[in-house]
Amino acid sequence: YTDTDNEIKAVRNLCEAAGARVALSRHWEHGGDGAVEFADAVIDACEEPNDFRFLYELDTPLEKRIELIAKEVYGADGISFTPEATAKLKRLADDPEMATMGTCMVKTHLSLSHDPKLKGVPKGWTLPISDILTYKGAGFVVPVAGAISLMPGTGSDPAYRRVDVDLETGRVTGVF
């Protein structure tokens, strides 16, 4: 942990000046006690009135969901599907369980589009859906935009195997 108190204060002041809620979390250093300020801020934010609404209802047809996400979130003009994705889309449209699953798009993190070379807020583009995956255990339908490498969630030797908690002291080891 290398942030100085002055650096933390400067970031806090800039965020507050911009109207953002600010809470410091040092859970990694102090365990649960280090996250109390952050947890209290989350609770306060959740209790404030807001005008949140979902982009779509779960019973919205999958193709319409994908189109809404592409246009409203990423700024695409439209969507297109590979033959493989079209076949999966048709199969999923007939699956009643699909109406209980959320939609989680997979695309490059380097652009709002599917193309990592399109920087800023690209205009005049179509989001190509190359595949549609389902993760029923997680409750998601996952349209895949463009050509992207899908990495596994954890490696063959995940770091969590080296984390331990001393139940007497509450000290966590193996995190770093």
C-alpha cells in the first residue's frame, strides 16, 4: 500500500467536489473493520430515492435485448448475427427458461464496439454477434460480439488456495 495520506485526501476532495460519494476501503489491510466506511456508504446509497430502471424486462425477446444493449449502451447502429449465432438465437427463443435469465454481453474491453481499434465513441457501426453462450447455473445468456478470446475464470492453480485466515486473530495471510 503506497498511497500517502495526502494523495488519498486529494482524491477524496476531487471526488467530493465533483459531487461523488466517497468512502475509503482498507479491507485488504484491516479485514472487515477496514470496509465499514465503504459498507455504510453503500447502504446509504441504496436507501436514497432514485429513478433506476432496467434496460429491458426479462421477458423481452433475446434478439431485442441484444439490440437494446448494442444501441443504448454501446452506441451501435444495429446488430448482425453469424449463421451459428442465428441458429442459437432461434433455439433459445423457443426455450421458456430463457425468460428467467439475464443477458451479459462479451466484447473487447478496448472499445465501445467489438473492434479494439475503434476508439472513442465510434459512429456508423454494427455490432456483430458471433456466438451465443448459455450459463444456466449463473443464469445468463451471453452473446459474444466479434472475435474475442474467452479466458477461463480461474487458472489451474488459483491464488485463493494460498489464502488463509487465523481464526483466533482474524489475520488473513496469502493475499499478496
